[in-house]
Amino acid sequence: MMKMMNQVRWFAVPVLLMVLHAPTAFAMGDDDSDKKTPDCPKGQVYDSKTKSCVPEKTSMLSDEDKTNYAYHLAKKGEYQAALTLLDTLHNQNTKEAWNYRGYATRKLGRTDEGMRYYQKSIALDPKYAKVREYLGEAWMIKGRPDLAKEQLTIIKSLCGVKCEEYQDLHAAINGHPES
């Protein structure tokens, strides 16, 4: 009986550790809001209020939903669709809108233009870590790791070395850019 209890204990401890650390592991990675955003048919956007896809042209859609869905599109590689959706915002002057416009533009190969959008985002909120990450990645594209490292230092002061933005830019600087 004692031997069986020890076997159960040796099995239970790793399982317990896995269960306790699973939420942390699942929390890491890409932007959590992107994971909650489902894909919608072309011409539709995810509406967070109704929890459904609605026509892009509906007046009920908030700028926030359009901005978040534009980022979702950009992360899927649909950069021009993201830019087109951002063009429909009533208020295009938000840190997220400028950042996501910069991201999509940079991914289309227009790095200098994207960097200008990042600067507009930073002007609205210098403590916005995600724009600092993307600006750092742009500096890497431009062959300026020194300026990318400046952004990494700023990110470290904003959210530490364990936040996603720090981890992603650190990887890009070390030759492992985002996929």
C-alpha cells in the first residue's frame, strides 16, 4: 500500500505543477485580444457587443472594434485590408490606430512610412510598449540595432523583461524576428 501511495505522489506532483503553471503558459504569446477575435467573412468586422460578425459599413460598430479587427487582419497578413478598415475610423488619431497603421504599412515593405505612424502613436502615449516594440523591429529592418536596443530599454522600464513586447523585440534583436 505504501509503495502505491509513493507512486501516486510521484505522478501527482508533476501533474499538479503542470496545472498550476498552465494559465501562465497560455497567457504568453501574441496579443490576447487577437486570440479572442474570430475571423469574419470579407466585408465584415467582429462586434464585441453582439459577439458576432457584422457588416463593416454598419454605423453600430465602434472605432475600438474596427481598430481591433484591423490589427487582427494585419496579424493574419491581410495588411491592405487592415489599412482600408483603419481608413473608416471616425477618430483615426489614437495610439492604437497609428500603431496598427504603422505595423501594416511596415509589413507591406514601407518601413519609413510605418515609422512615421509609430512616431504619431508615441506622441499620443510615450508609455505604450507595443508601439515601442514595433518601432524597434522597424529599426532592425533599417539596420540600426543600436536604436532598436534603445526601444528595448524603454520597454524594460515600462513593463519589465517578462512582458511580451520586451521578449519579442529582444528576440528580433537577437536574430529571431516574429514570424
